Amino acid sequence: MAFDRITAEPGKLEGRPAIRGLRISVESVVRLVAAGWAFDEILENYPDLEHEDIRQALEYAAAATDVHVLALREPA
């Protein structure tokens, strides 16, 4: 999966993932959605963002939490 709208630059936001080089972190966008903000509400308050930015931030967060759980065998 390609994340063409997610950037990470050492000089911005301490290298944390951001949206298109803006000083808006993926974390901030995901937290707004988790707090119940609608996409339109986020876009109204952050005019530099686009609908696809929000969608991709959510996809990125989901990919970042992709954990594989391996079943442990029972002790002998």
C-alpha cells in the first residue's frame, strides 16, 4: 500500500508522520476522527487538508498497528 500523502522529515514535527509535508501530524488527524469529528468538520478547521489526506491518515494508522499474533505451543 502506498502512502503518497504521508511524509516524515527530520526537521518537521520531530520526524513524526505528517500530511504532505504540512505541520499537521497523522496522529492529530486520527485523534480528531477518534474524538468524533466528521471529515467535513476537520476540513473546515484545517483548510490545508483534503478529504484524501484524512482517509490516508486513517489507513496509515491502521497499517502501523498491523500486528501478527502467533499462537504459542502448549508446554510439553
